[in-house]
Amino acid sequence: MEIAFAWQMWVTYGLILVAVLLFSIERISLELSALGILVFLLVFFYLFPVTGPAGQNLLSSTALLAGFANPALIAVLALLVVGHGMFQTGALDGAARSVADLGSTRPGLTIFCTFLLVAVISAFLNNTPVAVMFIPVLATLAGRFGQRAPKVMMTLSFVSILGGMTTLIGSSTNLLAAGVVMTSHLPPIGIFDFVVPGMFLAAIGFLYATLVVPHLLPDRGGAVDLSGPEAGGGKQYIAQLEITSGHPLVGVSSVAGLFPPLRDMTVRMIQRGEHPILPPFEDVTLVPGDVVIVAATRQTLTEALKSGSRIFEGMLEERFAEGLDTSEGPAKPGGELVLAETVVAPGSRMIGQTIEQIAFRHQTGCIVLGIQRRSRMIRTLLNDIRLEAGDVLLVLGKGAQVQDLRHNRDVLLLEWSATELPDPKFARRALAVFGIMVATVLTGLVPIEIAAVGAAAAIIATGVLNVRQAARAIDRRIFLMVGAMLGVAAALDATGGARAIAEASVLVFAGYGVPVILSAFFFATALTTNVLTNNATAVLFTPIAISTATQLGVDPLIFVYAVIFAANCSFATPMGYQTNLLVMGPGHYEFRDFVRAGTPLVILLWLAYSFFAPWYYGL
């Protein structure tokens, strides 16, 4: 390091400290903090340049802004689009339901297998959409097996993070560290280059998260709150199923008063011609022409539609044919269909009339799937229910038609409740695109950034997502923060700051050997990632890791892998990782819960790596 740059180096250190404080306390929005840091870098190094051997400014605006074009950052953003396409189409819902249906006789094994599936999927898909997909699955399992939310939700977050640390594409943290490696002129990191130590740590963490974490968390009680429009709480909607010829319920008989295919639905009445059949249902077999009146939550009805279930067959074909896809088998809702809730407004012209009398479907283009009324139990045909002020209608329609309900004076659209229904056809396309992307990376045909951008383009080109949906999938906070922190990392390298920290670390631990230095480096990174964000930690510590390894004369990738694993140890604070924040509401957690359950896991992984890495790498 040249003396001329010493004071710029200390300014860079100060800027890093400011960044840590801004990102951790979040008094100012993360986007504004990142932009402020970036502006300071651009102005400061323009006024006080760091010159190279040829007199050029090593930290020009081009060099500082190059982070926004970093291949790893582009790959992260593209993978967010691919992941959102998988989530939006429900491509993994079938696998989740299959695990959930393994068997209610062994609840412990079923939940364990669900967590194992989460870990496997997280190794190849961004952790956040995986957690979003499995929160309702685990909520259902927990309720079915008599467990409380705090006993499963934190484990879900931890397991998704652990699975993500095993492969290059498992987490944005891994990709960003690999991006810094590429700019340092080192060999690129392959998708499975650190899978062995990653799986070792993930296995230890998995056992701790599934077997120990539930016992460390208090049981605050309360039902699982999904905190989302599909949750539906305990609200029961009255819906009707019209049994047509060829309907999947034809020939189904009651068992102990219940109809097995109508799981989580309560049959209120069966209308057979002019004769209603009321519970208890004994030896009742459904026949064509029956109309089954059921009570179910919105979540149950939504899952039935998402799963491609044919229980609404006939009714949807007859009343909503233009919104259905009949190109591949029986008609199923999908495409741009949206499920939403509306409330009958006071003074509405609909009050006192039935859905059929007001011709709701012809006036709005939407059909009413169910009616919810808190005042009393309804046991009558859907088309015979006379509406009252305050009734909640569960409606299904195309996106534009549902949005048009905002201008309808007879109903109040609850816009937050709108949920787009996935189309099974698009789910298969999303899976195909994802599979091709992974295959091209595994075979080495193209680098991960090219495969990811190509997959994102294919997701849009095949109609899985439109441009607007794809744009929503890109997290601007990740883009701005990582781009700014890559600029800080460039300044740290150009001013000699990374080399200075590496030299100081080697000097302090000179008599203890490489294994101790590696252990200390892992611990410092793991501590920082729980205060700062995991992405920023990876970007900041990777150049320091490379410099430290160079000083010690060992393979730099050994220390880079330590950064990847340690930066993923975001277990001790809720702001350490997005999935932690995601499960706070459903799990009824407080800050101290993460400290209590996550801190031992961080220490456990640190100790495990400290003993495993020297043996594995022959240090």
C-alpha cells in the first residue's frame, strides 16, 4: 500500500462503519442509504482520486459504478425473476402437497420430511419464495397435528437458509461472493464446488433446527396467522358444487358423515331435485344433478382452484367458459384469473336480491364462488341466498374485470385480497425453463449469469410472467445496496484497505497457524452478517478473504468459501435474512426469540467449520 493513499483508506473504513450503522438501525430507508453511500464515493474519489501507475484514477465513476453491471448481481436479479415465475405459477405446490399428504398418522415424520424438501429446493431456488410457498403448507400441517406456529416457522426459515448455502445458485450471497472472485482474476466458482463442506454444515444445522429449535421457543399460543390474503382466517364461505355427468364426485359415498374428497370442507346440504338432504349424511352417494352446499375457508377454496382440482367442474365451464383453458384436458381456471373479496355496500341495489336476480356475472364479468355471512349459518342454494349489507362475496374473474369492481357502487372491492390463480400449463413451462437453466450450468455450457438471464427472458417469452410481473420480482433494495457495496469493495481494494486488514490479521494470529486465522475470519464474518445484511457482508469480506489467503500463501478460495458459509449464518437476528422477517408474523416471534434460538446455531456452525475445514482442505 502506498502512503499517499493512507488517508483515503481510513475514509473508506469510516464509510464502511457508516454503512453498517445505516443498514442495521434502518432509520433511513435502505435504498436512500445505499444511494447516499454511492454519491459520497463518486464525489469523494472524483475530488481526491487514487491514481494508478499510469496516472489514471483507479476509482473513477466507471470503476465505482461497475458493480451495477457485475455478472453476479445480474444473475441474482435474473434468478429472482425465475423464482417468482415458479412461485406465481405454483410450480412446486404439487410437491409441497405430496409431502403434506404423506400421512397424518406420523406427524413428526411428515413435518421432518417437509423441512427436508424445503432444504433441497432451497439449494437450487432463492430462499424467499421457497419460504413463502411453504408457510401455508406448514401452517396447515401444524394445525392438523396440534402444533403451534412458533414450533415450526423459525425452523422453516433456518432450514431454507441452510439449504441455500450448499450450492452456488442456492443464495444470492453465494453468487455475489463468486462475482467478487471473478473480478479478482481468480478461477470462477462452479455450482457444486463447495457442496461437500456446505452439506456438512447444512446437515448439522438441519438437525439442530428440527430437533432443538422447537424446544427453545416459547409457546405463545394462538392460531397460525399467515398474514396474507389467502389466509382467510376462520371465515367460512358458502359455496356450491354442481355434480355434472363425469364430475369427479360422482359415485362418492359418505364415510362417517363425511365425503373424503372434500377435505377441509363442511357439507351443509345436498340438494337432490326438489328434496334437500341434511346432515348427518348416512349412506349418501352423490349422483349427477346433485348440488352440494359446502362451507370452507378462502384458503381451502383457493387451494382447490390452484391445485387444478375438478370439484368446480361444470359450474365454471358453464358460467365462465371464456376464462378457462380447455386446450389440455378438462377446463381449469388459470391465466389471468384473479380471486378477490368484495363486500356488499350499505345502500347497494343488490340488497334483498339473489346473485341470479341481479345477473352479477353478466354485469361484472365475474362469478361468485362463495358468500360469507357472520350473522347465522346458511343452509340453502347459493343462487337462493338473498344478499344483505356486509355480506362478503368471493369472486373470480379476469384481472381487468376484478379491477373494474373498484368503480362498482354496489360492492366494495378489498384490493389487498386479490390473488392471481396459477395455470398448470404455465407451471410446467416454468419447471421446464428452470430445469434447462440448471442443466446448462451443470454441464458447463454457459456461465450462471448467461443461463440465468436466458431463463428470465424465457419466463417472460413463454407467458409465465408478463413484463410487469417480472419487474415486480426484481428487488430494488438488493440492486441498490449490492451495487453500492461493490463500489465500497472496489475502494477498499484500490486504497489498500483490504490488504491492510489482511496483513493485520496475519500479524495478530501469526503464531497460531492458518486454521486459527480461518476460524477467526469465519467468526468475524458470521457476527457481521447478523448486524449487516448477508449480501453486503459477502461483498465486503470477500476481497479481505482473498487478500488474507494471499498473505498466508494458501488457496484464496478456501477463505472465500468461509465467507460464503459465514455470511449465510444469519440466524441470530430477524433482520439477518429476509426469511427471518417473513416468519416473524406467522410465528408470533420477538427479537429475543431469534437471539435465543439462532445464536447457538451460529456458534455450532462456527465450531463445526473450524474443525472440519482444516481436515478437509489439508491445512
